[in-house]
Amino acid sequence: MGVVVCEPQPSFISGYTALHFSKALANTILLMIIEELFLLYRKRPLEVRFWRKVTKTKSCWLWNGGTSEGYGMFMVEKHHYQLAHHVSWDLAFGLRPEYCKQFDVMHICDDRRCIRPSHLVLGSRGANVCDVFLKGRKRQFRRSSPFA
Ligand SMILES: [Zn+2]
């Protein structure tokens, strides 16, 4: 009778044991599922994605997504962000024609995070700047100004 020598079998993928392989496979599958869910989320209609980031209070509808200088920012498509209150305006009243793009979408409530359509008005850039100064949201004159 010969002697049976029990040698460790080489794993089917070099450097991996079966346990490692199954863990790696599980992680890969998990990542694929997460990626698929993310893509599904991204493909949701723009309105659905938009309104999920809004909290409605009694007065203002506040943006909960990312902000820049206090203004809500919304990713309309990959790598393309727009001001959330501009998107809100366009969703409520229709896309602004090119001519109207020279106007600002102004807040009558003065809350930069607000995207409630009834709190938004179109105004000229000059009117917006004037509004900001009149409401004291910016210093009217610089310290170095002779009028300060
Ligand atoms: Zn408001």
C-alpha cells in the first residue's frame, strides 16, 4: 500500500483562497448593485430628484442639497450644476427663453436657499443689485470710499 500524501491543493485563482475569492466576489456583486441603483437614481426624472431635496416650511421651501454662497445648487446632468431657484423657476413657469436669461431670478423672501416659485421674480441684474443694497445685505460703500 502506498502512502497518501496530503498536500495543500493550489487555489483555483493564484494568491486567493476560496474564502478570499468568495469575499471578493460578494464585494464585486455589492458594488455592481450599488452602481446599478445609483444609475437608476440618476435616471429618475429631473423633477423627482429635485423635489426630494426640498423641505417645505409654512413660508419658504428650503433647498437641502448642496449650496454655493448660500444658493442651492442642483445637478441637472452629469457635471452640470444650476442654481436650484433657477431650476425651480423653470419647472414652475417653463424654461426661460434666451432673452430672459439676462434677467436674474430674484428672491422676494431674501432666503437664498428658498426655491418656492411664488417667492421668485424675474428682475434685471441692476434691480437685483439695487435690491441687495436696499435691504442691507451688502455694505453700500467700501471703507475706502469717500462716501463711507
Ligand atoms: Zn422663500
